[in-house]
Amino acid sequence: MQILSSLYYGLSRFNSMLLLVGRQLAWMCVALMTVIILLQVFFRYVLNDALPWPEEAARALMIWMTAFAAPTAYRHGGFVSIDMLQDYLPPILRTILIISLLLIAGVVLIKLFELAVNFFGRGFRTTTASIRLPWDQTEKLKRAWVYLAMPVCFGGMLLINIELLIREIGSRWGNEKDFPIPAKPAALMEQGG
């Protein structure tokens, strides 16, 4: 169980670092998206000359924001779940149910990650409709750079899934103190999440 505890500790620390970076990038995406939309409102309604790229850029930033934030939500139970059944089960059956669900989620996340990597690769064959590269205004952005958000999202969620699985196994059949639940970020605690 000591090996499992060490693995959990290392993975938990690594995930915490990745999630911190992801949360910072997520709020930057939201801020930039807000500025872009306000810029478009100004150009469209004040100058009566709408820009061609803000809607597509804001959509890409929304996708990236979701990719950066989803692993944190997964780690701290931020997704909608139905957990009333497990509350009525004896501890061993509850653990078996949770481990089974984490294994199923892991298989799904592996498949989604694989599909997302393939989708990213195909994205180099197409370009965005209106976002041009700042250093070469004749060249449009490859869609692959927007699609890269999905492997980032599913890869992060898969790492969290492995952490949750190790924690569930370790805390049930080992010393629970060796598998502590990571602290929630301050922003989630303020929101009561």
C-alpha cells in the first residue's frame, strides 16, 4: 500500500500543479473573450462596421476555457451526478460502485482522448473562416489549434480519473490518512462548490 500511497501523492501534486495553471489560463480566456465581444459590440453598434473575426475567436476561447476548467471541476465533484444510491449502500458496496464507475469513466476518457487526438490531426487540413495569423495576414489559423483543446481537456480529466481511482482504492483498503482529499481552490470554497 506504501507504493500506492507514493504514487497517489506524486500524481496528486502533479495534478494540483496542472490544475492551477489550467485555472489561470481559463480566467484569462474568459477575460480575453469578454474584451473581444465588447470590441465587436463597439464596432458593430457604434461604428456600424462589424469585424469578421470576433465571434469565431470568442467561440475558440470558450472551448479552451472549458478545456482548462473541466479537470478541476471533475476533481472536486463539479459535474452533475446522481449519488443518492451510494448513500444507501453498505461501505464495501459503495466502494465497489464508485470504483466501477471510475473504471467506466476511465475507459470512456481514454476513447475520447484517442478520438480528440485524431480530430486534432485532421484539423491541420482546414482553416478557420475568419481568424488570420497576426504575423501573416494572408494565412488563416489552422483549426487544429482550436481542436487541441479537446485532447488537453480529456487528458487532464484522465489524469484526475486515475487519481480518484487510486484514492478510492487506497482509502478503502489502506490507511485513509495516506490518501487525503486535495484541498479545493479558494475560489471554489468561496462559491460553496
